[in-house]
Amino acid sequence: MYSTATQESAKVLSANALNSVQSGVHFAPGMALADVEKLVILETLRHLRFNRTRAARVLGIGIRTLQRKLKQYNLESGNLSALS
């Protein structure tokens, strides 16, 4: 789907994001995977000042996939503005 250079860039972005963030994401064993995914997406968006393109790259997913997940978790534009 992505070129090797794009994949490498995403890995570097992901590593930098993980190394530079003191995450506020906490989850308990047994927590639903969908809830963990939602938290990770939300914290990534917050860290990147809600830049969806960068968030998708850091998460290693396409922008369309991120948009679908935001819709699935009811985190679309109007709902995100209250979280910033």
C-alpha cells in the first residue's frame, strides 16, 4: 500500500512520538480492545494538535482508516473540538 520510504518515515515518526510523549493513556487488563484503540487515537490526536494526517502516519494507518475510526467512535470534527 505504502512505499518503503513512506513506511520508514512512519516508523521514525512513531518512534519519535513514543519517545517524546509522556502519555496519559492508561488502561486496565481486560479492557476492550476497541476502547484501548480509541484512547490511543485520541491521545495521538491531542499530542499532534488534532492534525489527522500526521496522526494517521504516526499510527501507521491511512487517513481514510483514521477517518472511519473517528466516525465509528463518534470522534468526528464537532466532537473533537470539545476535547482540545
